[in-house]
Amino acid sequence: MSLTTHSQTMAEKPTSDNSDTKDALDGVLPLSYRVVTRDSEKQDALHLVADSIAQQRQTASAAIIFNPLCLAGLLATCAGVYRQYQYAGYGTVLTMLCGVVIVYLSFVRFYTSRYLEQAEKFRWKEWITGPDGKEDVIISAFFGEELIGTLVLRLKGDKLNKKKGSAQASTDGQGIIRAWTTKLRYRGKGVGSDLLHFAVQTTYRAFGSSASVEFAADHANSANPLPDMFLRPFKRRQEKADKALKQALKDQGNPK
């Protein structure tokens, strides 16, 4: 399955022949999207996925630190420490309170370290290889030569049969998105949305417009080793991702 390379610049060039304007745009890097096929490019793309797994630690840490129950426990402990050492002097009280906060943050750091362990155990070659031995389609975004986003798509079903100019669409074809991420500084700039659009197009080329496109239940960022009470930020992210995919399907004329 091939995807036609799509390129655009970060700023549209005007039609004016003004030399100053042309000089100003000479350094503008192109933004392009394509399916990566070389192992070195696949490894770089999946390294970005592993980074996104590790970066979940920051979200998890914030969810624990600012959880109302955890904060209540911290405040109760601080109140107990103050009550115990209030006559020992302000220096002692301040030292003990700082110690409580340090222990609290250290526990959060230790508790969320499992995200780093998941990222370290991520084996990209095995992960993108399906049960049939075929590798997933990896669509990547490049800003100049820098890889800034990637999407891993698994195609399941019988592909289009093209004979004598006619095509019979598969009724049970599926495009399953197993990973979808961009570098931190490029998030919120439309790169992720473009990747979803290309995933939908790639699926439709393989199976026809009746095929479904959805996120895998066990996608790369689905494993959360935290109790449900801390998972609200992750659920909001998943809801936003589902909404973005729904919009991509709608833009392709298939509002599923």
C-alpha cells in the first residue's frame, strides 16, 4: 500500500514577484506526509511512539498530585506534623513540612515510573508485525528532514479486487489505528489531524469507502497502570482523539 507524498509549506507563497518577499520565504521548510518503508525510518517513527508512552508519566503525575483525595491526605499529614512540632521552632516545622512534601512527590515519581518501564520494553519490530507476518502501515509527518509525527495503521480484511478497470469493495475491511502521536512542540498545529486524514484515505484505497476506521482498543498508549480514579485526563484525551477521527471520516464523506 502506497501513499502519495503530500507536501506543503508552513506559509503560502504569494504570487507577487517582490524579491524581498521571496528572500523571506527561502528558508521556509516544507511539511510532508508519506508512508515510511525503510527500517531506519520505521525505527525513528516508532521511537516517537515509545517517547509518547514515556511522556504519559507527566500527565499521570499531575493527575495524582492534584487529586482531591491525595491533596487531602497531604494536608492532613502536614497538619499533623505542624501539631507535633509547633513548639520546636519555625525552622524545625518548616524542615519537617518540606520533608513531607518531598516524600509525597517522591512517591508519585516512583508510582508513575511504570510508564518509563513500558516505554523501555517497547519492541517496535515485533509490535508492528501482525499475526500473518505482515507489517503495519506507518504514515509519518516530516518538517523538512525532521520526523515530527507518526501514525501506525493495521489493515484487516480483503483488499479491493481491481480487474478490467472495475473494483469490488470489501464489506468488512478495517483500518485500525494502533498508534498516533506528534512531537510535543508540534501538537495542536494540525499535524495529528492530517495524519488521521491520510489514515482514512489509505484505508479507503485498500478496501473502498465502506471500510471502517477506528482506534485499536489496545493501542500503544492504552495501558495505564493506575487506578481508575486517576485516569480522567487520559479518558479526555481518548475522547478528543475519537472526535478528531470522526471529523476526519466526515471530511472524507463517511460520517461514521
